Amino acid sequence: MTKRKPSICFIDDSDDELRRFRENLKSRFDIGIGHTLDDAVADLQKQGSKKPKLFVLDMYFPEGPLNTQRELAELHAAWIRYRTAQADFMSVLARLGQTSAGGETLAEQVKKRYGSCKYVFLTRKATLEEGLRALRRGALDVIKKPDPSSTEAQGKSLPVLEDEAFRDKSSEIAAELLKAIRNANWWWRHREALIALISTILVNVLTQVGYYYVVNSGR
């Protein structure tokens, strides 16, 4: 009997993204695709799978109607400009010696000197790829530094605007840091399993005590 491939559903607003996802991964998965959850699940069911093992979701997704081809063309052109500007920015960082390798070196120093102490990254410049790599290498979290809503406001300098943005978001950042500290704690990370184990032990002890009491009461 042939083993079924894992079934997944991919939802995206772009027909091109849906096509290339299926074309490149169909040998490994049974794939349902569509612009909506219902469309993707229905597409999967046509292939004999009732329910997906995983949903793969596009993050930047229109909240209203799907974009027209003209709007998608405008989006594509803006994306090219964005990637060009990003590449220029990254080249400046590299020329000045500022790369994610520096942060990774700091992380290695933490591991060597304080092996039991975990770490997070607080960054404004990291790309998605760098953030994911940091998580895979042991960071508990990658927290984004708050950006000003505007780089120019009432003649204020960028550092002043960044001060204001950080102050406005300080409660959220503190909450993220506290969450990381809790997650780094061994008890917190294993609390559910430990609570279940302790509960099982207590039940067994109480059962044995009850049994002993019943047996001895009947004498």
C-alpha cells in the first residue's frame, strides 16, 4: 500500500504564487490551493484528502476584495523599488562593518561564558532571513526596535523620533522580554509536563493511602 503524502493547504492572493508553490512541492505533499480557506480545502478534497495537516498562509493578504491585475502590477513595481532600496541600505551596512555576523558573535560569547543564560535579539535592521537564522541558532526571540511613524516631524531629528517611538512601545517591549525570561526558565518551559507528572504521583499516592485505609478498616 502506497503511503499518502502529507496534506497541506496554501492560501495566497496571487495566482502565480499558488502555481509555483504547487509546481515545486507537489512531489512531496498533497496540496490544496486557493484564494480562500474554503477554496483551498475544497481543492485538497478533490485529491482525496479530507483535512490538511497544515495550513500555509500568505501574511500580506488583502482584507477586502482581491487586487486587480493593474493593482498587482503597481504592487510589483513598488516591490522592485523597495528591494533596490533595501539592497542599497544593506551595502552601506556591509561597508561600515555592520552585519548580522557581529550579533551572532555576541551570541556565541554568551553561550561560551554563560551557557545557562539565554538571549534575545533587539534589532531594527534585521531581515526576515536573519531573524529566522537567529531563532534556529538558539535565540529565544527576535524583538523589533520601534520605528517612528515618520522620519520627519516638526523639525525633530531622527534620534529624537526614535526615542519617542521606543518610549511609546516600552510596555510592549517589557512584556516581550518578560515572556522570554519565563520561556528561558526550565520550570516554565516544562510546567505542563511537570504538573501532569506531579498530579499523577499525587493520585497514585492518594489511591494507595485510600486502599490501605480500606483494607485496615476492615480488620
